[in-house]
Amino acid sequence: MRRALHAGPWLRLARTQWAPLAALAVLTLLTAVLAVAVPAATAAGYDRDAAATVGTDSDLKVVGRAKGGGAVSAVPNEGALTANAFTWQQLLPGVLRNVTGPPEPSVTTSGTMGVAGEFPEPRNMNFDWEPGAEQRVGIVSGRPAMNRPSLNPGSAGQEIQVMVAERFATAMGYKAGTRLTLTEDGVPSPPVHVRITGLYAPLNPRDAYWRSRVTLLQSTERVIDREGTKAAFGTALTDNGGYTMLAGDASRSFTFTWRFPVRTGSVDTGRARTIAGDLDSYRTAVQGHAGLFACTVDTPLTGQLDAFLGRLRTAQSVLGMALAGLLAVAAGVLLLACGLLAERLRPFLGTMRARGASLRQLAGYVGGLTALAVVPAAAAGCGAGLLLDTGPPQRTSFIALAALILLLLALSGAAVLRERGGGLGSAGGARADLTAARPSARRLVLDVLLVVVAVAGVLVLRQRGQASGDDPLVAAVPVLLGAALGMLVLRGYPYLLRAAGPLLRRGCGAVWFVGLARASRQSVIGALPLVILLLAAAVAGFSATVDAALRHGQVRASYSVVGGDVRIASTGLDPSVVAKARAVKGVTAVVPARAVQQVTGPGEPAPIVAVGIDLDAYRKAFPGVPDVPDAANGQLVSPGAAGILESGDKTVTLSSHFVDPFPFRPTGKTDRFPGVDPGAAFVVVPYKTFGSSNFPTELFVRGDHIDVAALRKVLDEAAPKGAARDVQIRRDVLHGMTEVPMVHLVHRTFRNAALIGGVFGLLAVLLVLVVGARARGRTVAHLRVLGLHRRQSRVLALVEITPVLLCAVAAGWVLGLLLPEITGPVVDLRSYTSGFTATGHTPGLAAVLGLLAALLLAGAAALAVDRAFDRPDLGDVLRTGD
């Protein structure tokens, strides 16, 4: 009986307040799902970028070199080669050992060996002893190589047996039984006689093993001199005996490689951080290892991980700020729902207190109701978020969610403390108009403290700069700024309403005046949507601004790298190439340039690069290329070249073996120029500086839908025979920047954060409208008696919500636009733009239209709620005496 007695009030409260309890439960469920799923998806995006950065060609190699007898004495046979591989594997730190596969040892001749004979182009070949390759090939012709070295290895007349790939043999015209004579360039060694005993083909051409061993399967072309002469290059497989015979020549050098392939997909974000440090310790361990010739560690992992960690720090900073703002918006909506529930319960609590209920009993009732709505919904949301399987669950998600639940329960306790005075005074409650409320001294202190903390956070944040990464301070600063700005807006909001009141009183209608009066009579909880909408607009503005800056910065970076829509280059081009390139379909402009290397000034200081180009014509043809300033005489100097030449404003004479001496007097500076390596020392001079016999080495091409194949054909015809050729297409460079997984993650997260923040802001507006619909219905009913018709009541609904919407969204949007500038070096996007600085830009048309659409949806929500709660029968609303 006593239990039923105690459960009676609790059940009655739950039954009468089911609507706000259901709203609180639904909002908690949505927040929990997002709190689990969004950070997990972000972490999964980081892992995908780490795996893509490492890729499939990021082997870790221990490399050593030895000559002749020293090589054989250190590694005499396959057993010794395998034993050394085991030693290097044991030295691997734990994480490196986990992400790498079994070692793959190999021995290769270091020098270049030319094949004797008359061929259309030179032929080079080296020897490779790879025990692992022998297990991955099948003999298609002949037999395997089987060498039995004599007691005098390296003696004249010995013939070494080898195998070559079938594709390589077909291209070169070789077959089983073919004999070759090879001579090593630069080494006074006797010729090496070779007999091809067999042709092989890979058992599985798609095996990752062959990705770093292309020359074992086919011939390739290599440039073998400064004139650009190309030679066909291939590799011949031999065995332990063949290696011993080759090592009989004491002058012949060998490269020993123990390759540890990195397992595909094994590197994630956590391991990437650890590997960067492990590589340094592994290098030290390998270099300090005794008992073998000196070895070093060679791997592209260092550069790849540095690039990834740079992108990761930037992503964690900018996405952390956006996600923290989103979490603050969701938390604000939950607090609003909890506060509105407390307001609905206040008359009941006052009555129960007047009848003798203790504060502990009231706390049990209110806390039980809140927990009933929040705890099961949070648990269900966590389960749903885990079932979505968007990525690895993050511990911070559950910590933030638990803190939010405790905050909601604490807020319900604060609602009970208001009843400590007892009686029915709290049942009615005094009106708490924003325009009439006077803040207490305690609130003034808290407001000032909030502003001070926000400003201090910004100062600390700017001081830390790019090193902030996933520091919680980075994520907290925008929320603190939003809260401080919201407090200031709440301070100024009453004054705006007071100023508008006298103006509206002079109007001919009462709708605007009444609507503004009702807007000014919102309680503090009713004004909480202003802060929520402000934060939501700030998240959207920040996301749109950084997203636009990233897109625009990558476009500018692609122009800076290429210098135009297409850039073609060679060591020297026929002057007629300019006219031929202009005739290609889609080309609208062509600007020739010539890059001269090894240019020196007076006293022959360090060499620099001189770029001859018509600067005025280039700037006119390519106005979108950044960092190319104007110069009165068409001469620019880089900071590096200025330090070398030390000319200042004086004229100096520059010279080179390739061009006649010419005067140089810079009238402008530039940090970079297309086609020149970043950080290089260079000067820009007019194209005619190099004389009438000038020839271009580069063409900057502009146009839409250019026929690139035709351009390549023009380049082949104009370039010297055997010279290196290069064609860079701007859209391909841009595609390489934009298709990085981390870039997709940043764009997607910004879009989702803006959309989810907008949805929660609309939910906050809708929640306030629905909860206050009954009180508003009574006001409209009174006005109906005085002659207000339905159309005016709809206008009244819009007028009531307009001040909050405009003040909150305008202030939040401005804060979002300024956040990249306020946070300064934290929003550094150079890791996504090949080192090119991406400055802040205003959001695009889509973002502005999205903001306007959100405002229209809020207005539509006000009209929908007004229509849903419209009561045409005044007797249902007005009581006797009204």
C-alpha cells in the first residue's frame, strides 16, 4: 500500500507530462546516435587516409653495399642472407614489426652493365639474386639457371647462367640459349659472358611482390646521360653460384637489400603516430649493428607519414571545432527540453510542496521522470550508433554523453531547489520579461568571467598554432566564443526590443506591436533558443567558410604548380612549337618560357635558375595564377636569389655556359614561380634577354577542353630526340589534391555538421513553439474577441519568432565567418594545398541559400504550429470571467 501510495504522484506526473518527456527522450536518442556515430565516422576517415597514404609501395628496406670478396665473405650463401634478414626483423620495434610482412632479401649488382652489340637504342642489364622470386615464377622455355663456380671465380672465360622474363626477352629478341657479353661502365673489369638458360613468367602477375620489381618482368627505359639519351633496361635473375662468380671481381659492387613490405591497410591513425618515432630508433639500431658491412634504412614512410600527420593535425583542429560546436548545439537543445519540462512541472511541485512534500521527495519525482526519459533513450542511442558501424567507437563519445546525462539530472535537481521556500508561490510564478529583468551581481560576474575565459582561450590557441592538433582547447574556444557572444546578444536583445516598441506603437495595426510585446515577455528558458541558434549558425558559417577556403585554395594551388591549364616542358624545343601549340584545338593562349640552369653572378657565387618569360603577356594570359607580381622591367627575384646576389636595387651581370652574359636589375620579388621548385633560388627576366636564337624549354598553355593528345604530339615533334618530356595538366594536379581521403572527410564533415546543426536549431524553435502553444492560444483567443482574424494571427506568430531568429542567426553567422581569422594559425590548410596558403573566403551561394532556407523553415514551423493549435471555438480556450 505504501509503495502504491508513493508511486501514485510519480505515475500521475508521468501521465500528465508524457509529451515533454517523449520529446526529451527522442532528443536524447538522436543526440546519443550522433555522439557515437559521427566521431566514429571521423576516426574511420582518418584511418582510411592513413592507409591510402601508405599505399602498397611503402616498403621498409635495409640497404647495404659491399664489393667483391668482402661481399662473399659477409654473405656467402642463401643461409647467411636469410640469417641477416632475421636479424633485421628482430631489431624492428613492435609497431613496425606488426605492420610489415616477412623480409624479402635480394642482392643486385650496383653498376650499370651495357650489352655489347648494335641496337636501335642502347641496352643495359643488371644481375639480381632473389630467392623469393624463384618461388613466384614458372619456366616457360628452357631451364633454370644453375651456376657452379670454379675454384677461381671471376676468371676470364667463365659463363654465367641467367633467366630473364618472357616479356623482356620478346622485346629484346632473346630466347633460351642466347649468349650476351656485358661490360660495366666506369669499372676496369673484364667483360661478363652470360647465357640465358630459360625464360620465365610470374605465376601471379597481380602479386604485390612484383610492384617494386618491375624490371624483373619487363624492359623499361632509363635516361643514361645529361643529353637525355634513353636506354632499354632489364634485370636478369641468377642464383647463389652466379652471385659468387660475379663477386670474383674485387672491383664489382653489390647492393644488398632486405625488404619488409608494409601490409596493405595495416597502418591506421594510432600506428602512424607511433611508426614516425619507431623509424628513428630503427635507423639508429641498424646503423649501430656490428658484424656486417654498414647498412642504412631506406623507406618512403617518413615523408608519407609526415604528410599524413600534417593533414591529420589540421583536420583534427578544424573538424574538432565544428564537431564541438555541433555537440554544444545538441546539448543546448537537450537542456532546453529539460528546462521546459521543469517549467511544466513547477505548478505541480509547488502544490505538492504546499501539501507537505519534502525536497527529497520532489527530487525523487523530478529526477525519476528525467532519468526515465533520458537514460533508456541514451542507451538505445548508443546501441543504434554502434549498430551503424560507421567506424571504431571513440571513448570521448561515451564520456561526453555521460557528462550530458549528469548535467540533465543536475538541472532537474536545480528545479527542485526553487521549491525550498514552500507554499503555492511557485505555482503561479511571476512574469520574467527579458526587457524588464535586471541581472544579479552574480550573473554579471559570471558573464565577465565567460568573456575573459573565451579571450584567454583565443590567445593561448593562437600561441600554440599548428601544434594544437586534437587539443580540447581548440574545440572549446569556438564554443566559448559562441557562449560569450550569446550572452552579449542576450544583453543587447532587450534594448533592441525596447527601441522598436515606440516605433511600432505609431503604426496603424496592432499585430506588430503585440507580437513584439510577446517576444519581449519570454523567460530566460524561452530565450535559450537564441543561444542555440547562434551556435548552430556559427557552426554553419565556420564550416562554409573553411570549406570554401579549402576549395578555392586547392584551385589556386593547382594554378601555382602548373602555371596554366597545361604546361609542356623539355630540355629544348624548336621555336616553331609555339605556333603549332596555338593551332591545337581548344588552345586560346600560349606563352613560351626558357629555364636556364647554373646561372651565376659576380664572383661566381652559388648558382641560381634564370627563367626567361614575357611577364606582361603571362600575367594577361593567366590572371588566375597567384603570387606572380608585376614588374616594370619584367625582372623578378626570389628571396633565395636575392640573398645570393646581394644586388639590392643595383644592376648585376649574370652569366652561364648556355647563354651570353646579361644585365639584371630586379624591380619586384616573388616566393615562387610555376615550373620552379619551391624554395629554389631563381630570377625572372624578359624572354628576349637570351638573344634572337632563343628557344623555349616550357610552354604555358591556356584553353578549355584542350586536345592534350595533340599537344603531346606537338611536343614529341618539337623536342630533341631522346630528350626528357613532361606534360602537366592542371585538372590532373587538382584531382590529385581533391581526391585525398582526408579532403573528402573534411568536406563531408563540414556539410554534415552544418545540416545537423541546422536541424537541431529548428528542433529548438519547434520545441519552444509547441510548449508555448497553449499560452499563445489564450492570448490569440483574447485578441479574437477584440477582432483579430486568422490571417493576422499567422502574422503574429511570425512576428513573435522573428527577433530571436534574426538576432541569433545574424550574430552566429558573423562569428562563424570570423572564426578562421580569430583562430589564426590553427586553420592552416597548406597540408591540403601542396604548401600553398589558402586564405579565408566568404561562403558560396549554396551556403547562403541554405541559411535562407533554414530561416524560411523556421518561419514555416511557426505557421504550422499556429495552425495546428488554432482553436476556432473560443469556449474551448477562454474560461468564465475572461
